[in-house]
Amino acid sequence: MLKIALAQINLLVGGIQVNQKKIIQTAEYARDQLNADLVVFPELTITGYPPEDLLLRPDFIKQAKQSVLDIAQAVQGIDVVLGFPEKVDDCLYNSAVVLREGGLLTRYRKNVLPNFGVFDEQRYFKAAHQSSLFSVKGYSIALTICEDIWQEGLVEKNKQAGADIILTLNASPFHAGKIHQRESIVCQQAKEVGIPLVYVNMIGGQDELVFDGASFVVDSKGEVVFRAAEFEEQVSVVEFEAKQPIKNSCSPLYSEISSEYKALVLGVKDYVYKNGFKGAILGLSGGVDSALVLAIAVDALGADQVEAVLMPSKYTQDMSNEDAILEAEALGVKYHTIAIEPAVTAFTAMLNDVFTGTKRDTTEENIQARCRGVLLMAMSNKFGKLLLTTGNKSEMSVGYATLYGDMAGGFAPIKDVPKLLVYQLSEYRNTLSAVIPQRVITRPPSAELAPDQIDEDSLPPYSILDPILEMYVEQDKSVADIHAAGYQKDDINRAISLVDRNEYKRRQAPPGVKITPRAFGRDRRYPIASGYRGVIS
């Protein structure tokens, strides 16, 4: 019988010594507590993923190599499979290595380097083309790394080389529906070739990315016989007998809405703690966006680590203040109320002479938002807490946010969450415990920067806007395509003209958690100065 441990762990990018300590502890646990013969870690275990331009530093690559040697010496009595950046002459490889009894038994270099979406591996690594097999207890085991397993032919190639089992080390980031896509591809490959496959994925937040774990094992019939939990660190063992995995526990998969919420929570938690902040702070307006962000922050960090600030203006309705206080109290967070009117009056007075002869417009509205930004940043600086912004993806798409105002902050939890999904997530959070007042969810959304203002004064209804944005931003559909889907040209042109001319704002926005297949930032890289316009007459 062969026992393989799957080490689904949370790693720190660039934290080689931190990661090394965790790898050693995990391997020793797999050996001593699980009696495993072999433990498999995620892709680029030593450095975390993605290390980005740290990979261009010779000292970093040297430290990573030394860490592999140190782990080999420290852990014996169990085979260890881990990932690291391997420098050979002038070439850098995304490699996996097998450590056995103090030495390096064999290594494998990634064959297929993804260079799409959030992936940029061809910037750093050279692709290899060989297979790599090693033997444990009479089993011939092949190694692959992440994207390799998505390609037709590589599984078959390893089977023909004599492999009984394939191990794949992964750093596969989350977006809605990704786990089903992963399992479908892997199950199909395993079934077609007739070979069991062990898929180990990391978990944790890394800047915009969240890795959701959900490591799994598939038998030669293409059936999942084991699945680790989503969004949790877990070290599990799967037994093989007669060259097949023995059926084990399968953690259930979350619904799409609950997995999106968990991804947002984990993304905020790891961003705050991995960057050394003492907690989080945010402006709480009484609107649904800030309400959702507050709930996420509390679920990520705990109520004692989060502060909310109410900053009413003369346009803020009483219900907004009432609802903000109700949520703050329901979640048990410390909150402050700071009226912004004195600051708005002071700035307006300072600009009176310069603005003489002009009409009131969005300039005056934006002054209010920027006064709030100054207050929040001051508190963030003073108390060492990360300022969370509260803008959603729909607003970021069309530029319905104020630079140096409500866009001021260090992290944007719902930056990749369309407005309609904000409502769905808020409703979902209330099924766990009712913390967001229902009126916050049902009332018409408003920035409250002018009398009786609502979002639909300047935007199409979100039921129309969000599908248009999804098609244009995430699917690269043309106006003609979107019109053929049943939307009016006026609404389409209005929406996408705003998208096209607000890239400069998005480029200055803080990072935020990616939960859709195509987020702003890494996923969608558009020029700021551009003659392209998607609208048509």
C-alpha cells in the first residue's frame, strides 16, 4: 500500500524562510502523524506563487536553491515533492523536485507555460519537454505542473513512459466556477488515458489572486475519490492499493455565491495580515457596497480589528446614518461619526475666487468625496489599519467613482464584484446572520452627493448595465454583438463610452480580489492614451 499526502497550504510570496519552516513542519506531520510515504506540495512551493519579478533577482534564485537543499537535509523518512525556480546556466525553469533521504532524487521542469489572463510565465521561465518518473514502493510516479495537465497528450505521454500515477503541483487561482472546470478537465484526461491523478492546489490570498485549494484525487475511471476543503489549509492522506486510490472523504463544493463570498473574505484576510497591517478601516455610508465590505472585513479579521467611519454631509439622508449604525452594532465593530460639512465649507471657500462665474457641477460633488478620503487616510495612517475602499466593478467600469475620494485606500475588496452581485452577496451574508439592514439592500442606490440623487440619474439601470459590461469587458463583445443579445444601442454606447474613457481611473485604483474570469488589472491591460472607441453610430 502507498500513502500519498496532499499538502494544501498557504504560502507567502517571497518568504523563503517562512515557507521553508512550514514545508518542514508539514512534511514531518505527514510522516509522523499520517504515516505517509510521500508528501506533495503546490507549485513553486519555496517562493510562493506568483513571485513575479522577484524571479529576476539572482540572490532570490540562489536563496530558493539553498532552501531546497536545506529541506532535503532536514526531512528524511518521507519523500517530499515540491516546486521551486531552478536556474540552469542562463535558463530559469518552473521546476518540481523529489527529495529523498537528504538528496535530490529527480526533478521535472514545467512543459507548458501559461501566458494569458493573470499568468505571465513566459516572461520568466523556459519551457522544457521531458517527462520525469520516479519509483516509490513499486509504483512508478510521474510529475507535472499546473498548466501541463490542461494540455492534450501530456498525460498519455507519461502513461506510455510507464507511469502508474501522475502527481500535479498547482497554483490555480479562483474565479467563479473554476473548480468545476478543473475537475472536468482532469477527470476527462484520467479517464481517457486510464491513469489515476493526484491534484494538489495551494490556498490563500496573494494581492489580487485567491487560491481556493480544493485539491483532489481521481481514479483511472475519471471519478473523484477524494477532495480537500475549499479555502482551508489541509494536509490529507490518500491510500493506493493495486495501483488505484482507495475512495476517501470528499469535501462538498460550495455554491457559486458562497464560494465567491469566501474568496473575498480570504483575499482581505491575507492581504491585511501578509502586509503587516493591524486591522482595517472603512467609510460606512449606509449604502449596500460599504455594508457588504464591512461584513467581509469582519468575517476576515474579526470585529475587534475593524473600524467604521460614518461621514455624513448635508445630503446624507437620516436612513443612511440609521442603517449604518444598525449594521456596525450588529457586527460589533467600533464606529465613529465625523460630519464633513466643515471641511467641505472650508474647501469651497478657498476655491470661491477661482470658481467665480462657473456653475456647480460634479466638481463640488467630488470635493465631498475627497474630504472623506482625507479623513479616512488620516485614520489609516494614525492607527496602522488598512483603508478598504468600497467601490464595485460596475462603478470601476464606468468611472463612477472619485479619484482621491472614495477610490482612496489600500485595498478594494469588491473591485471585481458587479453591482447586481453585490446585492446577491449581501443577501447571502444575511442568511449566515442578519447584519445588513434589509432597507440597505432594497433602497435605490445613491452616492448622496446632491439633492435626491440616485445612480440611475447618470447610469442605465444595473439590470441593463451589468450584462452590457460583462459582455464588453469580460467577453470582448462588440456593440453589434451586444445589440444582437437584445440591448438598446443608446444604453450600449452610453455604457461602453464610459468604460473606454475611464481607463486612467482604473489604473490608479487599489488592487482588489479577483472573483470573475476577467478582472481589471492583471487580466485586462488596456492603454490609457488610446484612439480606440467601441461605440458606433
